[in-house]
Amino acid sequence: MIKMKKWDDLPKSMKNDEVKKYYDVLQHKKVSLFLKRFFDIVFSLVGFIVFLPFLLIIAIVIKIDSKGPVFYRQERVTRYNRTFKIFKFRTMIQDADKVGSLVTTKDDGRITHVGKFIRKIRLDEVPQLINILKGDMSFVGTRPEVRKYVDKYTDEMKSTLLMRAGVTSEASIMFKDEDEIMNKFVNKNNSVDEIYVSKVLPQKMHYNLNYLKEFSTVKDFKISMLTVISVLKPRTVKRLNGSKNEI
């Protein structure tokens, strides 16, 4: 679906005054929304074809490195509060989410040797081209959270569910080293989950909500380019955004 749902057709959990403000903004950007989905389909299809040989190589290396499936499939939440299963290369031990938190911290022992390298240059996200083709995700948009965290959203945060979840965003660039940030706050009195919801999530949502207000095809292009730079030259991004991260 390219067009937005009518207000009356939105899930009850999203119908509040805060969401309505963002809904009205996006209603005036129908052309940009159409182009967004058009480019998602075209570039994800081309990307999948180009990356296919690399995907096969990475899959083989993952299987050799540790026991478990090649892909990590987890339920996440996307547009209109709908649940879907995300595709990611597995970078942690099998059943990692059953022996620890749903978010990772620095030096997390559940991450495999190959996983550390894959995560560093974000190759684990490449299989999400499948999710983009299926319409579950977009190249740019709020990173999809698990239901556990979505249930903690404020009324305003629910506005991010007006658009498809994204592979990258300004928030994900700013919090590229999220595990290190989390590590600063975790202690015996606060669990990883508590820290994420109280400290990290609100800050990420600041960028995500601002994205909705400023959404445009040009904005998406800028974020995409900044993502490439953040992977190839992370220090450059830190200089450009140094003072923005409040945590």
C-alpha cells in the first residue's frame, strides 16, 4: 500500500491528538510517499541482485563460524502497528535472546567472532532488502522495535508507526555505537531493558519524530548518503553530529 490509510481506519492504539498532528503533515506529502515506495522497490530489487553473491559467501562463513541458522528472524513492529518478521544475518549465538536482553551492550559475549565484523560494517542488515521488497520496511525510516518496546511508546512516539520501519535513519546513525552508550548506564540497579527505555529510546525518538516533520525524497537521500559515510568514515559523521547526541 502506497497511500496512507484513512484516519478512521488506523488502529485504535494510534488514534490520539499527538499522532493526528503528524498524520496531517504526511497527508500533504503524497507525492514524496509515492516516490519513496517506488525507489524502495527499484533499489531493493537491484541491490538484491548485485549483493546475491556476497550474501551467499556471508551465509557460508556464518555457518562455518557457529551453530545455528544463517538468518536471525525476530518479530518487529512496522507501519500501522503491524508485526512482521525481520531478516538479518545472525551475528549472535543461537537463541541469544533467550539468554539475555533484547538489546546488546559493549563486549556482549553472545556476539560471534564473525558477527562482530558483520555488525561493524552493518552487513547484517543487507537481508532486509527482502523486507523492503515485501513492503514491511523502507530504506529510510524509524528502526523497527520489538513489541516489548513499542508497548512503552508515548502517544507522540506512536506517530512513527505512520510510516514503514526503516533499515537506516538519522537516529540509527547517531546511535551507531549504541552498545557503548548502553554500557555507560548499565549497573546492578538498572537492567539493560530499563536503560534502553528510559535513556536511549527517548533520544532516538527525538530524531525519528523530527524525520516525520521534515520528510521528503531529498531528506531520504541525505540520510542514505550519511549512512554510507558513517560505515566508511565513522569519524567524519561524529564530527558532523558531535554535539547532537545528548546521552
